[in-house]
Amino acid sequence: MPCEFEWQEETLGSEDFYREDLEDLLQEGAWKEGFNEWAEYTNLEEEHLRLVSELDLFHALDFYWDPTEDRLRFDAPRISDDWRERDATASLESSTVSMIDGELDDLGRAVQEVLEDYLERNGYGSDFGLGEETYGDREE
């Protein structure tokens, strides 16, 4: 399934380490590449993908540099806890909500891995703390 969703993220301020660099890499193709890789193995059906898109959960994925842990991280959104009371999600079963939440985590992980590759290929590796010390030997 092709990537129909474009990455859109607002820069929150200078306290967000490397956010602009990460946004640039997402827009240059890391988002599409990670999304397409994830789309090949996701268990979400077309109706679930539409729902996730309508709820703006794809755009709510947040990728950032964590200066405390000195590594790239992401926060995946969740379907709201009051999903039973919402029209868009009331017909879902709890197992479906859990599956969607898990798939959003998988999407975040897939895009994070692609972002890490982009960082290393674009020479940001040492600036971002990426390198052999952090990840070991990554021969391809």
C-alpha cells in the first residue's frame, strides 16, 4: 500500500534538540520510506487506516532527540481513553483499539530506524551521538 500521508510537524522551539534536522529528514523521505516499510507488514485493515488518518494519529507521531539519553526517540499517539464515547471509535472492540495502538508503536519504530539510517548517511551521526559506541558495528 503506498504512503498517502505526508509528514507534518511544527517546530516547538529551540529547546527541541535537532527537531528541525529531524523534520527535514522526515520530509526528504524518511517518513515515506518508514511508512511504506511498515505498511508491508501491518495488520491494520483499510478501515483502520482510514480511522487512524481521520483521527490525525499519523501526524501525532513525534520524533525527537532525547538529550538525557542521548538518542533518537519517538512518542506514538494512542486512541483516546474515552474511545467508547466517541462516534468515530464507539463501534471498535477493545482488542482492535489495542491492535491499532500497537501498530502505531510499530510504525514509530520503523520510521525511527529509517531516521537513524538517514542521520548516519547524511553525516549527522556523530552530531546526534550515533556511532559504533551507541549501536555497535552496523555493517550491511
